[in-house]
Amino acid sequence: MEYFVILIGAVFVNNIVLSQFLGICPFLGVSNKISTSVGMSGAVMFVMTIATTVTYLLHQYVLVPFELDYLRTITFILVIAALVQMVEIILKKVSPPLYQALGVFLPLITTNCAVLGVAILALGMEDSTLLKAVFFAFSSAIGFGLALIVFASIREFLELADIPEGMKGVPINLLVAGLLSLAFLGFAGLV
Amino acid sequence: MAKPIDQKQNFLKGLIKENPVFVMLLGMCPTLGVTSSAFNGLGMGVATLFVLLMSNIVVSLIKSQIPNKVRIPAFIVIIASFVTVVEMVLEAYIPFLYEQLGIFIPLIVVNCLILGRAEAFASKNDLASSVVDAVGMGLGFVIALTVLGATREILGNGSLFEFRFVSEEANTLILFILPPGAFIALAYLAILFNRLTQKVA
């Protein structure tokens, strides 16, 4: 039950993109086609879950015992950057088809603030355990994927729409994101 | 260097032609996330300006020492160090702002604006130009965040910098301080900004 609440909370109520504003750059950047947004979501899901596992353990067993908590930001970003590199190398070797699908998105993920954001948020959960933190990261990644894919499908339709000159490009995308966010606001208070 | 950089142009490009928020769409997460009031927007802007300025200075000074292959991790470590400084200073001296900005303070590290300027400008130019570039870009960011914060605070709360000009009971457009309002307000500000700059050019 507890895990179900975490899942619903992270996917709908506190969606990381639409209500916490994490990962806006890829959200606006790679959402022009459904296929690329599916690839990006997969890569984020992969990296976010692994990164949170590693940073959580690192925080719990290295930073806290040695009172190095103030180094959190530096260590986390380095761990994420190194991890992304490693995932890229391992995928290339172990699973070429998966690498084909996710490869181009991996380097972009280091600067995806959602990964660092979720790693930090996972530390602040109520009576958090490793399993809960990892499940939270996984749920957040589903929320990211959901928002990204829905947004991309709307944008594919917008290609054909007749939009006023001044609103083409960035403004119309932001407006659509605003309306999506409004829809997700309806989930507030669910958990 | 091929030709000297016109410092005035270098400064002004950050404010208008290459405004990080309205034109380049860099650093969108803090832009949308913390601008529920003008004060928060200003605070976030100034914190980012500081990190940007310091990282541009350091990167510009040691650019010849950094091997080309590891330059991105090196830049990230430099930026993360200054972000840690900002985090500790805010927590010690302005705890109210520290609470308000929350997770977005450590996330200054992944603000693409800062890494972008380190990579695209400071690693190729001398100290003076890098400082001017950082101040111009940083001020462009501060102004954009403050304007967006002010717009949302006026519409959503009927106040500006905590100064109320409608009564507590008045019906304000609460939508604008909620998450959707951030997207919508920025969309209209971007339209307005495009319109104004097209007239100038």
C-alpha cells in the first residue's frame, strides 16, 4: 500500500515535470516526435533508478558517517556523470540493440536536472529506506516519461495546426505545457 | 586573439539578443520552479549570477591547464564548488530564502546556462571578456526571473515584493502562483519579448 501511494504520488500528484519543474530542458527539447520522446524516457528511467541507488548508498554509508554532508552536491553530480558514461560503455558491449535505442540520449542526461533532483529528493523522504528511495526514483521516471510522451503527441498535432505568427515555437509549447500542468493539478490532494 | 571583442556588445547581448531565458531557453527549471514571487526570482537570479561569474573567472584563468578531454567534468567540479558555497552562505545568512528555493539551490549545478557559458565563452576568451560576458548573461537571467516572478506575484497574489495593494480577501488569479501559471505567464512574456525586440531590430 505504501508503495502504491509513492507510485501514484510521483506519477500524477507531484509529477516531476509538470508540478516540480525538474527536467524541463529535455521536456521542451526532445518532445517534437513521439519516437524520440519514448527513447529519452527509457534512458531517463534507466539512469534515474541506478543513479538514485548509488547516491543513496553513498550518502548513507560514506557522507553521513564521515560528516561530509556538505559535499553532497559535488559528489552526486560526479557520480551521475560517471554513471552515465559507464552505462553507455556497458550498454554498447552488452546490449547493442538497447544502445541503438537509447545511446544518443545518454550524454544529454548528465545535465538533466531531474536525475540530480530526484537523487536529492529521495534523501528527504519520510523514514526512507533504500528500497523506497529506488522505488520513488523509478516512479518519478515513469511520471517523466508519461508527461514527455503525452506532450510529444500533442506537439505532433500542433505541427499541422494554424498558429498565430507571434506564438509559433516556444510560446505555444509553453502554453500547451501549462494546460497539461493544469490537467495534472486536478490530481492534487489524491494522496 | 583574432580581433578585440567589443565589450559593450559583449555585455548587451546577454540582456537582449541572447537573453538566456526568453531567447536561448537555458535554465528553464529554476526559471519556472522558483518564480512564484518577485523576491524568490530575484534571489535565485542573484545566486545564479554569482556562480556564473565565479565559474567564468576560474575557467578563464585555468583554461590552458585543463586537458581538452576532461574539460566538461572539470567545469562541473568548479561549478559545483561555487554552488556549495552559495548553499552554505544562504543557509547561514538568509535561511528564509534557503527554505523557499529548496532543491533548486543544489540544482544550480545543472543549470545549462552556466556550463554553456563556461564551454562556449570562458574556455575560449580572456579574463576581462569572460567577466563582462558573465555579468551580462547573469543580469539577463536576473531580470527575466524577477520580471516573471513579479508578474506571477501581481496576478496571483495581488502584491509585489510582499507589498500588498489589494485586500487579503480580494479574489486574485491564484492560478498564476500554481505550477500551470508558470508555464502560461512565461509563454506570454516570451511573446511580448519577441514583439519588443523585433521592433528594436
